[in-house]
Amino acid sequence: MGREEQIISERIRKLSELKKKGINPYPNRFEKKQCFAELQEKHKKLKNDSKTKDRVKTAGRIMVKRDLGKISFASLQDSSGRIQIVLQDKETPKDTFELFKRYIDAGDFVGVEGIIMRTKRGELSIIVKKLELLSKSVLPLPEKWHGLRDEEERLRKRYLDILMNPEVKELFIKKARFWKTIRDFLLEKGFLEVETPVLEISAGGAAATPFKTHHNALNMDVYLRISMGELWQKRLMVAGYEKTFEIGRQFRNEGMDAEHLQDYTQMEFYWAYANYEDGMKLVQEMYQKVAKETLGSLKFEAHGHKVDLGKKWEIYDYEKTIKKYTGIDIYSATKRDIEKKLKELGVEHTKDGEKWSLVDSLWKYCRKKISGPGFLINQPVEVSPLAKRKAEDSKKVEQFQVILAGTEMGNGYSELNDPFDQEQRFKKQMEMKNKGYEEAHEHDIDFVEALKYGMPPTCGFGVSERLFSFLMGRPIRECVIFPLMKPEEGREKK
């Protein structure tokens, strides 16, 4: 029997003995009155080798246990931090001391009552007067420096990763702050938070491959949304709302890499009577606010790029930027010219793809060379079927993409509100889809009908949690609290 098997066997034996003694190892409640950070703050001026008369009642998980005969120590951890507990002969009741020595292990949750003191070495501690087992740990915790080194195991057992690594725990506290800051920012600007359907009859609002499922009650196939309610929020503009936003999960059945996942959190806002230039000003202000609140700084590094959100935000022209880095004029070049250049540059692309999908692959090659911060503008209408055409050049649209650290970090535009132009673009997208371009937009007849009732000039914008992962300088999968994982071998669902 291996060491871990011995530990598990011993803990199961302790469980059995506790039950025989009438002690419930899994009670349903404990009245915790103080968290550890609160105790640390309140008694930070307490001198070494001194006690208080304060009686405290608190609880947490034992991380380390040391038994030195007439005195025992344990490090207790809760969601706010750590504190030491001390059990000592003549200070701790005999039955409590005996319970701790014989039945309590690292990993167990315990509730304690006692007196606050600071040791000679300066460690704030609780002299235990009462102790209650709240949850018996059967499996041993991983060792701090030798456990959970494999990345797949860390992500699969994220609860242990968070428990053992304070920096991972802090990561998700920052992520909550990231989304709270975006929500608060928009609410302060007068936006209304809304909820739109996750299941859709046609997947619209973005160029992406959807997940397909079946709705049993209605006996029809439906799609998981690929955008944060873009076509629904525009219907709300038709309905008379002027500022809306939604934060939620969306789903794209595409590849996984350091920047992309299949299910992730996205925010989209829609702002009536504003255009893409208004959107750029609002988004710059929002990003600076979010970075400051999340990081405490406007500077970060990601994928070899150094970014300072406090410097001047540049403007990048789609056509000119591609020509600068590749020599290709996207309007005069043929499909064959672009395919040749992509092959020359070693860029993977869809074989036999439509010309404008190849142009988009060319742009993504160029984008990697730009650190930002800045906005990409003047995209061709063929790659942006939901944006309004530029009045001065109908080949291009009023779109803006945030460019940071070599990637797109948000996308917005003056929304197309001409129903006839929209209908023609949807038809063109369906032609592309029929030729094999899976990410082309669906033709949403109901949405076109809504536009025919009239939608005001509107600016729309969306950003995903990819921005957070870049601010943290981590792959996006590490920034998801429980990423989707393949089942371990031998644990497949039967």
C-alpha cells in the first residue's frame, strides 16, 4: 500500500471512530463571527508575547498541523487569509486537546473558540478553548511545492489550485472586479442592463460557427448564441430604449488556443444616436478605467508586447495597414494574388475560401505586429455585414476594433439601420456560406422586418474576457475558473 493509500485508510478509520463516539464529522452549521483578515487588522498593534481578553469564534481549513507534545499548532485558512491556532496543556480543555491530536488532520475544516494572543515570534494566534470538527478531509491536500505541477491537473482540479496558490485565488477576485467595473461604468453612463436569448433559431450577430442542439418541447433545432444578443439589442433600439448592455456567456464551436475558447463571457452595449467615433471615445475611457481598477496601472505586457493605455491611442487604416506589411492592395488584388501572398507568409487559411475571408486572414497576420493602443477603422463592407457604410466611401464601413498587444480586443461600429442594405448583405453572406464559408452570417428575416419599423442611428460595441486575460498576461483558459476539460482516461461518463 502506497503512502497516499495509507493516509486515506487512516482517515476513514478516524471517521468510523468519530461516528461511534457520537461525533458528527459533517455538521450542517457553525456560527462564524470573525474572518481572519478582520482579526489580523483589529489586533495588528498587539505586542509580541501578549494576550487579549477578546473571545473569538471563527472557522477555516487546517493547512498545516504540528504536534509538539504539550503544545500543538495549526495554520488555519479562510477566504480572507490565514491565522494560527494554538492548543496547549492547561490552556486548552483536555478533551478538546485530545480530539485535535487524535482525529484532526491537515485539510479538515474546524470551528474554534478562544483567546487572541501574539507569540514571541510575532505570530497572531488563537489559544483554543473549544474546537468543533466541521468537515473531515479524506483525501490529503497536495504538497505546496510538489503537488499539482502538471497544467492539466491544475485546471482539472481547479479547487485545489485555488486553495494552494494565493495568486490564482487573487486572479479570480480581480476578474470579478474587472466585470464589476465594466458594469458600474455603463450603469453610471445611463445604460440599462438587459438579458437576451441564449437559444436562437438562427445564429446571428457575428461571423462564427455555432453550437447546434435540439429543443424537445418545440421539436426543432436551435443554436447557442454566438453574440451577446446583438440582433436582440438592436430590436430594443427599435422598441425605444436608447442605451442597453448585456454581460453573459456566449458560445462558438471553433478552435482553442491561448486567445480563444468555445464558451466565454462577453459584454455588448448599444447606444442610440451615437456613431462609431462616439463609441471609440467611450471605449477608451472604459478600458482605462477597467485597467486602473483591475491592475492598479494602465501598463501591462502580453505576448511580447508592452502596452500603455495612458498614451495616445493610434488610428490604423485597414487597407493601408495591410499594404504596409504585405504590399497587397486588397481592392485590386485577385483571390489568387492573396492566396499566393498568404502562402509566402506561411499563414494558414481556408482552402478555396472566398476572397474576403482570405483578406481577413491577411489582416490577422498584420495585426500581430501592432502593440497599440489604438483603433482599426475603414474595414471593407464584405467583412462587416452589420456595420453602416461610410458616406464618403461606400466600399468601407464605420467600424472600429480595439488593437492591443497584437490582437483584436473589442469590436464596434455604427450599426446598419437601412433594412434594404441589411437584407442584401445577409443574402451575400448566405452565398458565401453556400460556398463553404462556415462563419458567414445567417439571413435573419425577422430582424430585417424589425429594422423596417425604424431603428435610430446606433453605435454597438462588444468585448470579451480575452481583455482580462491580456491584462493578466495569461492564456485565456487559465483565466476561466473551471475551463472545459476532456474527462480523464478511465473516467469517461458511462
